[in-house]
Amino acid sequence: MTRSFPLRRSLVVRLTAVSLLIALGSIAATAWLAVQTTTRAIQQEQGQALSGDATIYTELIGFAAANHTWDQVGPRLRELSAGTGRRIVLTTLDRRVLGDSGGEPVTLPVKATASVDPLHVDPVLLPQAGTSGIDPRAAGPFRLPADERGDLDGLAKKAAACLTSFGFPSQVRAGPSGRPQLTGLDPLAARYFAAKCGIYDLASPTPTEQTALDSLDEAVNRCLQAQGAEQVKLGLDFDALGVADQGPSRACVDSARRAQLTPFVAPPALLFTLGPGGSQLPTFTLSKENLTRILAVTGGVLVLAALITVLVARRLSRPLRALTEAAKQDRPAPVKSRDEVGYLAAAFNDLTARRERIEEQRKAMVSDIAHELRNPLNVIRGRLEAAEDGHLPFDRALSTSLLEETVLLQHIVEDLQDLAAADAGRLRLHPEPVDAAELAGHVAAAHADRAAEAGVTLAVEPTGETALDADPVRLRQIVGNLVTNAVRHTPPGGRVTIRVSSTVDVVTLAVADTGTGIAAEDLPHVFDRFWRAEKSRSRQTGGSGLGLAIVRHLVQAHGGTIAVESEVDIGSTFTVRLPKPDFRGEGTGVRDAQDVQLPGAVAQERDGGGGDGRGQGDAPAEGDRRAAAADRQP
């Protein structure tokens, strides 16, 4: 019978779920870590590459801001190439080469690395340019002559010394135009000590700067006038003086500055940075350190996934190992899980217990067979030895006694042969049309003398049409065994009744008695071999203990069922139900017997058999057995 269990407890479902979770987790973790590590590695590698390109770009922008031509850029390109490991080519906007750090000419890529124009700077590569996009190193007309620079340097040093005396040290640094600037100066201190230390004098424009500012103011105001905006005046920081919002004038200031600086800076150029060998499209290759890091991360995830898989597999396989050890040691498996393995363990434990019971029954059966055969053999041997020694005469009484014991041995051997044939599936039937009521009458007549001798009334009660197809010899053996068993266990004055009835499909043979009955705890054993309710080895209360076991197999061979109902001191009823349809094999007239699971709550298979509970009857009367034996002869 298939046992159902919750789907979530299914071993297959759990293994599948765990495998999927581990696989998904491993893939997700590996992918995420690999992406993160690779991204960082790429960013690092690209950062290093861009750092080299940014260095080249910054240097060339600075060169362009300080020179009005590219004529002397060659030495600078070679220096940058030596420091970055790149081949650097600088061309005009129409791709005429202005400078090349390498030797042989190369075919330049379609897209330039960057455009080098100090008046239109990429703020990402050069943040100092601010929003104007003008390189602050492009001083142009604001570049100070030596005399003005010297005067300002003197003022700057005096101001720095003054501030230092008040506890505010600062340094002097020259700006792109040559104007000195105070660095490291606290804003509050600068405002407070501006007059005392001459900082205002240092902030005043020089004649050169004032001339450049006047020219710039004129250009800016022309732009603003064209836009209908108010006129402004610029300071050295190129902001409109006294104007809070610098937005309206910013575009005009930037355009005017570019126009003013154009004659003083180098014209725009295209920058090409190539690989060391001059390759047009430099390949991107991770460094060994980053490759090692990525491999380590991936390997770590795989190892972690393997460890989790091993732990889960060990946990899931622990019941299987316990079951295997139990099988090796031939003991019950201590597995209580509610899944396939748990049900397998339960079936294994049931099988182990059943095997132990069968083994105990086998040992008991061997002992019973030896006992049953030894009793008549001992009698035969004893009487023959007594006759041989002259203690008993060789007369008819002795031969009759020996014949009775021999017939008993024959009965036991034939019963064992029948059971062996049934167990092997070789019990042969020879079915033919039979009237069950008539056959029951013949059995009653054959047992009448024995019943009368026991003081038991034996009767037949037929009802309805009782014809069926059956093996008459085997059917007589079935009814005879049941009647013999009933007579033996019915006290004098009792009654044994053979009831024969039928329905559309079934013929029922019931043997009821008013005997001693069977205890409820003994009912499950009524069809066990060699089993008797009276546990002694005495032969006064029972036969060989094989009769009912044979009855069960013969009924099953006919495709029928047998059941028993009993109450102690009231009596027992054995009921045989046989199908009416013809069950013969097609074209053979003979059907092999098959073991059939008996239905019902009483007559059911238990560890290989059922039982009587009172003591099983022997075979039918001797005349019946001889007829049966003769019929079975080939």
C-alpha cells in the first residue's frame, strides 16, 4: 500500500529545492562578486590608463596655454611617452601631424583620444578650468613683466612676514601670470589684517593687468550692450565688481576672454595615445593581481557552495547510512523521518520483524515435523523390536496397528507434499461440474460413523442451486478437513452442520459446530501450520496441525476465500466461498493454483499463514484420502 506524506517532506522535493537554492545562490554570489571584483579591477586598470592619459592631456594643455604655437612640442611628447609608456601623436584638426613621440608613421584611429584646446578644456580631465572651460594657465595679456612681478613679490613677502608676526603664517606662490599669491591664509585673519599688512596694495592691478582688464571690459560691455544688459567692470578674478548675480555677464565674460587669449595660446589640436607598439586600438588586459583576485573570489564561492552541498548531502544521507548499517547488522533501523527514507525504514523494520517471525515459525515447523514423524516411527519401531524379541506375536492385531501408524505417516507426508506444492505454485486442479450440496452429503456420509462414535449429530442443510466448476477431490478434501476438525472439537451431544447455499456468483459452504470454540486471541493463528490451541504434544486433542493450512491453499487455488467466526463454549463456523464461473485455463482443462490474499478480518494472511486456534484437523477419512491419493496419481 502506498503511503502518502506531505509534498514538502518528500526527499526528491527537498533534494531538488536544496540543489536549486545552492545553484542559484552560488551563481548569484559568484556573478555578483565577480562583477564587483571585475568592475573594481577594470576601474583600477582604467584609472591607471586614464591617469596616464590625463597626465598627457594636462601637460599638453599647459604647453598650449603657455605657447602660441606647437613648434617646440616634440621634446615634451617624448618625455611624456617615456613616463607613461604610450606613443603620443599630436595633429591639427585636419590630422596634419604636429608631433610624434615614436618613430615610423602609423595609421591613426578614427577617433582621437582627446581634443587639446586650452580655451575649451574638458572639466573632467582638468577640474581647475571650472565652468568657463578656460585653462587658468592661459595668462595671455595678463602675464606680468619682470619689474612688476618683482614689485609684487616684495609686497607679498612683507605681507606674509606681517601676518606671521601676528601668528598667522602664510606662504607666497606665483600664479600663472606671475602674480604672487598668499596661500594658507585664514580668511578672517586676511580681512582683519588686510590694511595693517598691506594686503590691499597686493590686490591692486598693475599697469599691465589694468590695460588687459580695460580691454576685456570693453569687449564684455559690447556683448552686454548687444543683449541690452547693464555695463560692468571686472576685477582680477574676472567677476563683475559690485554685481551679486554673475550669471547674466558670465557668457559674455567667457567669450571675451577666449577672444582676448586666442593670439596668446596654441591652436586646437587632436591628441592620439597609442600602445607601446603603436597599435591603433590598444587592448585592455587585466593585471595579474586583478586576475588572481577574481579567480580567488570565484574559487571561494565554489568552495563555499561545495561545503554547503556536502553538509546538506550528509544531513539528507544520514538516514540512508543508518538504514544501511541496520541492514548490515540485521537490526531495526532507527529512522523516524516522515519522507521516502522514513517510510523505507519503516518497511525495512516491518520486513525484519516479519523475517524474524518467519524464521521462528520455520524453526518451530521443523521441530513439529520431526515430532510428528517421530511419534509413529517410534511406535512402529518399538512394536517391531518387541515382535523381533518375541515379546509380541506377529498376528493380525500387530499388522493392523503397524498399518494404522503407516497410514498416519502417509497422511503427514501427503499433507506436507500438498503444502509444498501450494507454496511452489504447482498445486494442480482438475475442475469439472460439481454439485456442492451433493458433495457435502457424501462427506457427511463418510464421517457419519466417526460423528456417531463421538456422540455428535452431523447434518447437511442445502439451499438453492449449488452447482459450480471445481476439483471434486480437492473440494471433498476441503469439506472433509473442516468436518473432521469440527467433530473433534465438539463434545458429545453437540451438533455439526454443513450449510450449502448460493448467490448469483458465489457458492457458500459453511461448517458450523457447537463445540469448544476458539479464543479471540487465537483466531489470527487458525491457519498456521502445526499450530494448535492446545500447546501440548499430545495427540489426544488434535491431528498433525496441517489440515486447515491445506484447506486455505485449496480454497485459494479455486479462487475462493475462507473465513472463521467463533466464540468460546458456543462454537465455530468456517465459511468457504467459491466463485461459480468456470475458472479453467483456456484449452487445458487444468489451472495452476496461485496464492491468493484472503479478505476479511479473521481469515487473513499473517506472516505467512493463519490458524485454527483449536487444533487443526488431519486429512479426511482414510477412504477419502485413498481416493484422493489415487486421483492424484499420474
